[in-house]
Amino acid sequence: MKIGILGMQGDIEEHLATMEKIKVEAVRVKSVKTLETVNGLIMPGGESTTMLRLLKLTGLFDLLKEKIKNGFPVYGTCAGLILLADEVEHPTQDSLKILDLSVSRNGYGRQVDSFHAEISVPVIGDKSFDAVFIRAPIITKVGKVEILASYNGMPVFVRQKNVIASTFHPELSNDTRIHEFFVEMVKNAFGS
Ligand code: GLN
């Protein structure tokens, strides 16, 4: 079993380091060829406009969309969530249109660059999770997604079938529980 980290730009090294910590093989994915070798993919935080351009240039955009629709497990964090959303505002941009939700980029405003907060994430256990938000998007509308965690009454971690997505960056916390949760999802999909 091997996890891919979308390796265009952004928090790639941090996700690879977390995978090493939990002893799961992970590789950087920058091409269609490498995407075909992994069992699940993490789409990291960074700059979604840049990632979108590179996804289209490399042909990954169409392949990824098709694979996700066929059950391929994906975890999008921050910019990764923006790329997976059905609708992106502020400013508007294209996306994979996988998650039934709308998202507003830099939703906490320019003056709030980053912050962290203890949030409750029942699917990973009772102990709260120290979530790091960096120029984070805000989920403004949800449809058929399951809300796994909220902050200030707004969803920040969601699931829709084989896809999970968070507006925060778990790779920047010392807590590996969300990565482990995703690895379990991949194992279950792989085993079936
Ligand atoms: N603000 C970034 C964007 O809109 C996302 C920030 C992040 O991934 N930390 O793409």
C-alpha cells in the first residue's frame, strides 16, 4: 500500500514526514504515471490557483477526477479542499467538482493570516485536535457531505464517500491521528 502526496507546490515535505512518522510508504506525485502507482492521494495546502494550473498542464486534472469518481481515496487539506469543491468563490476559479459544498477562499479575511484552535473530531477519538489554519478557506454551503468537525459553528472537516477534506493543516500538528484515519480509509478501499 502506497500513499501519494500531490507534489506540485505547497506543504509536500510535511505530509511526507508525517507518513514517515507513522511508517506508511509515501511518494510525491507530479505525473499521471506516478498517480497510477498509488492507492490514495493527499492534496496538500498551498496555493490552489498554481496547483490548478499545474494539474491541467500535466493531465492530472482529468485523470484524478475520473479516479475519484471510481472510488479512489483522496484527502484534501486547505488548498486541496478548494480544488475538490463544487463551487469556489472569492475569487471564483475552476475545480474538480467532487465535494458537494461551496468554499470562499481566504474566508477569515486578509488580516487573519493564521491561527490554531482545539477542535473536537469525534471520528479520531475523544481527545481534541490542535488544528492549524493558514489563510484558510471557509465552507459557506454544504450539500451531501458529512460534517466530521466544526469550528465556530462552521464545518472545517468533511467526508463524502471516498473523499475527506479539511480547511486546516494536520501535517503542521504533532498529532498524526487524521493521517492515520486517512490511511485506514485507503486500506479499506484497497482491501475491497
Ligand atoms: N489561500 C490559499 C488558496 O486560496 C489556500 C491556503 C492554504 O492552503 N494554506 O489557495
